[in-house]
Amino acid sequence: MNELQGKTAIITGASSGIGLAIAKELAGEGVNVVLAARRAEKLEELASEINQMGTAKALAVQTDMTNKADVEQLVQKAKAAFEHVDIFVNNAGQMLSATVRSGKVEEWEQMIDVNIKGVLYGIHAVLPSMLDRSSGHIINIASVSGLEVTKMSTVYSATKYAVRAISTGLEKELARTGVRVTNISPGMVDTPLSSASSRSNDRKKLEAADIAKAVTYAAAQPDYVNVNEITVRPV
């Protein structure tokens, strides 16, 4: 039996990379997907592709995750289209200049706004209705940079440590409520985000689909099973 068939998921940062792969993977499992990102044209292309697949429905909602009102509207539109939200995937993220010595305060602020505040806005917008239904799943995409800090990753790592802390604390807050929390920490993934980063190495990068499969694994567990933490690294 497909545990995911007929459920509804919101995926942030869905216009490319990991978010796009997650949307396709979940839709392939019969999950209706609400696609959120700032690039409306890319979202519409993906929504059209998924709708043509015929396994699930897709809705594109242009969203700025740093804008609380935008995020609240995203959840409202998802509910209007599909009644309720079963899965919320906090995937939107920024990886910019992360050394303190660089002094690039504006880039730090962008990472803090998207990687931390955006995650909190998403949880804040979707959690009340999940608690009302005693059912739901929040999946936060962190990073192995939230486990290890390099001399080039200081500020970025700080934001991803924060995502892990939010995930860990929230899982404890929501114990016995029926709402599950999963934190997924990918290593370097072959995406436009990583390609723009100077923090790369000689190992083969992960594919975005590898992270999408981890999301599906966690989401497809029976309601009484909560997969709290998944770390996915290149060999």
C-alpha cells in the first residue's frame, strides 16, 4: 500500500535543484504538490510537467520565504486547493559568502533571512492546522555544514546548525501530538546552488534525486514512525 497516495505537500525552493527533485519524486508517489519559490515562470513549467504526468496535481505559488505574509498566503492557497497540508518541506536556502572576515553583511543577512527565518515562517504558517488534525509532517532540509564547520563556511554553517536545532527542539515540542519532524542533512549536491559555491571538493557530488528519495523514505513511514534525522553524504 502506498502510504503517500493522495496526500498534499508544500515544497519551498521548488523551482530548481533539490526542491524540484523532491516535487517530482513526491508527485510520482501520488502526492499533490504545492510548489513555492520566487521564480514564477520556473514554477509554472514544473507544475505543468507534473500535471501532465497524471499521478498527482501540482499548484505553483510564487513565494518569498523571507516575507511572513507571503508564506502565510502560500499555506492558505494550498488549503484552498487541497483542503489541508500533510507534508511541509522547508527546502529553500541560500549559500553565499560565509566567512566572517569577508565582511559581506548583506549576504549574511540573506542567508539568515532565508535559511532560518524562512524555515520558522513556514513552520509557523502550517503547524496550527496540523496540530488541529493531530497529523502532519515537517521536513527541514539542513546540511552537513550544520554538523561540521570549515574556515569557509562559518556563517552558512551557523544557519544550518540553527535548522538542526529547530528540528530537534520542535520534535520534542510535538511529541505525542501526531505531527512528525524530520531533519535531512545533505552533503554536497550537484545543483545550481553548489555550482555557485566556492566550497567544493574532488568527490562526486550527490544528485538532487538522492535527497528526494530520503524525503520520500521519511514521509512514507507509518504514522507512528518518526524518522528524526537523516544524513546523506557522497562516498
